[in-house]
Amino acid sequence: MEVKELKEKVKQVLQKYQLDESVLVDILHDIQAECGYLPKEVLEETSRGLGVPLSRIYSVATFFKAFSLEPRGRHLIHVCTGTACHVRGTVKVLEKMEQALGIKTGETTSDLKFTLETVNCVGACALGPMVIIGENYHGEMTPETVGPVLENYN
Ligand code: FES
């Protein structure tokens, strides 16, 4: 997305919230939904638009794990590293995932297809190791099922 386009999206979101800085978290959430992530230009535009110091915008944007200052992939992968999944072999699944994608946990593939993250228990322990891709839950994952599961996403 072009910088001009990003700034336009910010403007639209700020208008929707009537420039009310008390809902900064909601504003950043909506802006991220529109732009995919929160690049520097977007945070600067938000700061200007709201008349709020950039440092305050950054502190909110970096405090919440849901916000990303880096581009994210179209598909967000969460590998569960909770205790039950760990016992059932999640480490090997995560290693295979990193290997298959050619990235480390926390990174995004260069084609912006996948972002790989870990999560601590998603409440489906009996089906571990669990991998969540977008809205889809994949249970009883093994290193062998990583490749076939990833092939379902384009
Ligand atoms: S520990 Fe993975 S779902 Fe509970």
C-alpha cells in the first residue's frame, strides 16, 4: 500500500472516531485492520491527526501484542507452546514450521504469505499439538503434517 493511501486510511478511521484520543486503542485497531500493520508513517499521521505526541502513540502500539509495527503475512500462524502441547511434541512441529517457511518464530515470509508466532494454550489441549492458522484449528500436528497443512493456504 502506498504511503498516500495509508494516510488516507488513517484519516478515514480518525473521522469515524471523531478525533477522540480516548479511544486510541480502538483507533489503532481499526487502522491496523485497514493497513495490515502499523508502519511509521501511519503512526505519525495518527499523532498529527489526534494532536497526541508520537511517543504516546508508540507506547500504546508497542504495549499490546495485537499490534504489529512490521508487515504481517496474509495468514497468521499460531503454534501452541502451552504445557499440554509441549508434552505432545510441539517443539518439533515448530521447528518443522520454521524450516518449511524459512523463517524464525516472530517473523514473516518475504512474500508476505505467512507470519509465524507462538501462543500459550488455546483451550484444545486434548488435541495438541495445536496450530491455528487464521481462524482454522489444526489438531494433532506432527512434523509430517506441517507441509500438507501449509499447502492449503495460498
Ligand atoms: S496447551 Fe496447547 S491447547 Fe492447551
